[in-house]
Amino acid sequence: MQIGMVGLGKMGANMVRRLLQGGHDVVAFDLSAEARQEVAKEGSGTASTLAELAQKLSPPRVAWVMVPAGEPTTSTIRSLGSLLSEGDVVVDGGNSYFEDALAQARELQESGIGFVDAGVSGGVWGLEVGYCLMVGGDASVVAKVEPAFRTLAPEDGYAHVGPVGAGHFVKMVHNGIEYGMMQAYAEGFELMGKAEEFGLDLHQIAGIWRYGSVVRSWLLELIERALAPGAGFENVRGVVSDSGEGRWTVQQAVSRAVPLPVISAALFARFASRDPDSLAARLTAAQRNQFGGHAMVLGTSSGDRQ
């Protein structure tokens, strides 16, 4: 099938490559001329504007948006809505909030344009092993894009999970679970690292846990890679950002009265990681000193420096 790809970042560019390898006709757009040139070398068509992209696609047209969630996605979809026609389809493959997908679908529906929200997981490894796709939308609209979905996903890695919004909702929860899994691994390895009397080789342990262990996973494979000699783990700072999905998962849990203690704690741990001189941590140390005489580590915090 023919498909337009909007956004050629780490995910979008590799998705173009996988689609080309699967025999699809791709027209790609990105603000970066260099990014367009890179995929053109591999056989992709390119467009320097969204209007040109729309012109180069044959009806019924499919435009897949892979740009950052929020305003970049909203403005891009709105622009496509003014360029596409009845029967065309817009796919949002970014990590958008599911309620944004519902609003975008309603807006496009006024012009008869279909909308699909596709949660995409696979990261930079997707080109090689495929992308897990969690897709929301009307069945008739999803069917127009299904050939691309089946090319991008590994076998059994794609599902139409429900109506518009369902794809992004499932991806949101997926990423919330990811927060919890990553935090559990991190805490376990930190505990083993503190057991200095055993001289544990954390890289070795990550390696053996990948085989036969009940905690084996792809994340554990990545931990083993990160801890490998020469991988540079000693230069990694312990500041962990969050891209929104964990927050949204916790917010939805609160609104639906669903207890998510592990995912919530993992989200808060990310917040804590950003401030090594946290006032809360310093006050906790001070209180322990006041009531129990426990020793404090003294020094000037970065917040007090000029």
C-alpha cells in the first residue's frame, strides 16, 4: 500500500525503512531536509511540505504522524485535516493522551476523514524485530491501514484493541507497567550492588537471569548490555525523566479508583531522581538527627550555591 509518514525521528525513520523492506510505497515528510535525504537514499519518496505530501499520495490517502505528543501532534493533524479529503485516514502513532485522540477523531470526522490511534512500542530495535502495535479506531478505517500494521509488527505483535482512543489508552498503561518493571529491576540490582561482602558481578547476574529465570525479559537483556564492561555505565547520571504516560496512568487510576501502588511509586521515584538535594530528603535527615541523634551528611546543597 501507499502511505505518507510525517516525522522521521528515531522511530519514524526506521518505520519507513521497515515499510520499504515490506514492499510498501512510502512518501516521507520531515522538517529536516537531511532526514528526508536519508530515507530517500533507501527508496522512499519525500515531500518538503505537508501540502506536497498530500499531493503525492493517491486516494484514499493514509498519513501516519510520528511527531512528539502534545501541540506538535495536534497542529500536524489539524494541518493534515485541511489538506486531506473524505475517505482519507490519519494515523497518530505517537505517545499521545487518549483523550486527545478522541478530540482529534471528532474534528476529522467533520470532513469525513478517518482517524486511527496506534500505540507503538519497540524503540530503536523496531526496525530489526518489529513494533508492537496497539490500534484503536473503527474497523472499516483500521482495515485501510492494516497491510502497513502487519508489515511493521512482528508475528502476533499487532491487534485492533478497540474504538478510537483504545490504542493510546492501552499504550499508556503499557508504559506505566514499564515504569514499574524498570524500577523493580533497578532497586534489586542496587541492593545486590550494596552487598559488598559477596563481590557480586552484576553483569554476570543479569546475563544468567535472561535464561530460564521467571524475571527474564527484554528489559533484563538491556540491563545486561548496559552493565557490560566498556559500556560506559559508570558515566550514567541517575536522573530519570518521564515522558507523560506514567503520569497519565496514575491520573486515570485515581479517577477510576484503581489502586496502582507499584506504578505510582515508580513514577514518584523518577521525580525524586531529578533532585539529589531534595528539601524533603534533607528535612528527613534533619528530623532523624533531632529525635534520635542520627548522624547527618553535612555539606552545601546545590540549591544553596550561588
